[in-house]
Amino acid sequence: MKLFDKIFKSNKTEKAELTTITRTEVFEGFSVPGIIHNMQYHFTDLQVYSDGLISCWEMVDLSMFKDKLNKGWVVTSIPDGEAISIFGLGHWNIEQGEWKHTKETLSDYIYSLVKQLNPTLENLHNYNGNNLKMLGKVNVAKHFMPTPKPYHFDDPNSFFPNRINGEKFHFFYRNDDNKTYLAELSIYKNGNVEITNLPKKKIYKFEELDELTKNEILTTDLKIGETITIMNLGSFNIVSGSGVDIKFKLNELTDKFNELNGRENSIAKCARIFDEYKQNPTKKIRDELKEAYEKVPEHQRIFVGTMDTKDYEVRQVIYGDIIKKEWEDDNGYEYPYEDMPKPID
């Protein structure tokens, strides 16, 4: 018996404070054009992943995605006379919509993409109808919303190519087949640009984008009556509406390109100078803040402050108390934020 104990109990573990660790996995996926109906009709990217999860403004499994379709959260069409809202791009009223999918065919299409990513359908997530879990005394999502990144390989012929992540944006692209597409534009730190959701992917260099916009091939400004095609979703004609100024969108791309290359973007620069001003409010720093703020793309200026204050405090420093009056006229109650310090000199 003592010999038995010696052999089989010699590796008895000792109680110890162990290091807590986590691991991160990368799941392949596809970005699919879709529509969310939440008061308005919002164009969105349905993110489909190899583990069977789909992001449609929340993470759901395949069964729950069908339920979102049946309940009208995810829809397959926009009625004529209604508007399509595209975040960071614009808002347009449409007519003569022709739509590719029914609820059933979209569900089948999403399933086919999961199967393409995961042919054996192994290890698919099943939320069993509930995508929340208890963390302490609070319900939180079992999986938080992902922030998908486009990617390409630096040397596809290598045995171990490096995956290069980029950033993606939406634009309209007037293609050489005489159709205008709602396309995805992905930029990378090496200056490569890929435009997808077209019949054939287009590849450019970053410095070529300015010429594309001058020739109105890449645009945010749609013409009345122009037909827009969204591949694997449908098409419609433009009745009215407007988009973000193309100059601001190009500035946004430049910001992101700088960020990818480790340089400060215009929002971060403005926020940094604003913090400097609050610590040392001088006319010189206020002038620097004004210059930095006005270089931020107009549709992104709300991000130079906090989620609550947006850009009101920054504008109060730059343009004075007229900003407080603007707030009170727009909202009907007293300006809620702290007065910013005046220059000490």
C-alpha cells in the first residue's frame, strides 16, 4: 500500500494562487448587406461568422436570426416612399424598389454562408433562445458586438502569410457597367484600397481616391432618379435626400489612414488640445484648438468630446457663449454643461 501511495500520490497538487488568463480566437466571417427596421430603415452590415453567430445590432445564433426576420427587426425590403438611412453616409427617400430576398431566402443565404465558412458545421453556438447571461446581478450579452476588420494577406503564396487588417467605409461607386453600387471601401496602412460589393473587386492606391471623387466615380452625392444597386439585397431609385460632403468623407479616410500608420488623427488631436486648453487656457491654445476642430470632418465633430457633451464644450471655447444660446434654443432648457474657462491672457 505504501508503494502504491508513493507511485500514484507523489504528484499531489498543492493549493496555490494561480494566474488568471484568457485567450482570444479569430473567427472568419462575411460582411453581408442588410436592413434593420428600427423606426427607420437602416442599411447595415450583417456580420456572419463561422461559429454560427450573426451580428444584426446584437449577436444572435441561426435560430434567433430567423426569429429576427419573422418579427421584422431584420427586413428584406424597404417600401416605396420610405427612406434608407446609411450611417456615416446619408439619408435618401426611395421608390421603385426591387428586392432580392424573402425572409426564407435570406435565412437560407445566411445559413449557406455559415456552411461555406464551416463546411462540417462543427461547434456552432446555440443560445437556446437567450443571448444574455448573468454577470453578478446584471444581465449582459453572452457575446459582445464585434468590430470586424477587413483583411488581406501580405504574401498569399507564402505558407504562413501575414494577415493585414484595415478599416472599411461605405461609398457609392459608379461602375464601368453603368450602374451605381453601394460599395464597401477598405483601406490598409500600405496605401492599398479595395472596393468590394461590386461584380468585380476594384483595387487602387490611396492617392488615387482624390481623382476618383473628382470624376464622380466615388461619390456621396446621388442624382434624383439615379438607380442604386446593393448586391445580394436589391435596387431602388432616388427620390430625394442628401449625403455627407465628399470632402469630409475623404478627410475621414485620411484620418483613418494616418491612424493605421501610427499617426494622430484629427479627432484625437482636437481632444488633446482641448485637454491642454483646460489645463492652461490661453489665446494661443484656443487658436490651436479652433484650427484643429475645423480640420475634423464635419460629420465627426461630435466625437471630440464625451458621449454626453459631444462638441458643445469645445465650440463654447472657440466661438463663445453663443453656443449656450444655440443649445437652449434647440432644446428648450438651460445649457447643462460647465462653463469653459476664458483665456487667462
